[in-house]
Amino acid sequence: MKSNPLILKWHKMRLHLTKGRSALLLTLTKNLFSVFRLLFEAPGHTPGHTAYLIESSGEKLLIWGDILHNAAIQLLRPEEKIIMDVLPELGVETRKRILEFAATEKLLVSGMHLDFPGFGHIRKQEDHFVHIPEKWQPTL
């Protein structure tokens, strides 16, 4: 059976990841991604919880993992804690910081517990945030 070259590139790329907490550059082919531009700590939910800012061809995507657990509640009230967070107070600080960053930078975001299609933008409105889902396009 012939190996898929894209899968081989992905496995090779995974081998080049470096452990670190400030910045992470990947050796990737230009047709995949250009750079994992920034890796930053997103503590509170679980030890080592991390967010990634990916940039390619001038577009940016923030993948934030479990910053939100219930978007309908925690966007309106980011201070709401959840029992699944190992360090709930730190989780609240992180959520507020990342939501503010995403809104200020007008980033496309993705992460767990967002409404379909799982990608969108964050807008700040007074004391809360709003998720604006990306328009769904079933074709590339």
C-alpha cells in the first residue's frame, strides 16, 4: 500500500515541534500552513492548556481549546466558573484575557463548545462578548 504524502508530511512536522511556552515555529510546506505563529499558555482548565495562533497567507486563526464550556452563558458572563476547571479563578482570568484579545484583534476563532460551524469572530459589547459564527460553506 502506498503512503499518503500529506500524512507523511504531517508526521514529519509533528517530529519538528519543539516544547516551549513563548513561540513555536513549525517546518511546514507552504501548501499546508506557513507558521504556528504563537503558542501561549491558557491556564485554568487543565495543566498545560494552550492556545495557538496560526497565520497563513495573511489570515489568522486562534484555536483556544476549552476557554469556553458553555458559550451561551460564558460569553454573556465570562466570570462564570465550571467544575471541570482545575483552577477555576485562573480559568476566568484566562477566558477574559483571550476573549478580549480575540475581539480586539478581530481574529477568526475556533475551539470547543462553539455553535456550528465551530468558527467565528468575537465581538465585545459593553460588559460581555458575542460570538459571530462564520458563514457555513459546504464546498471549498
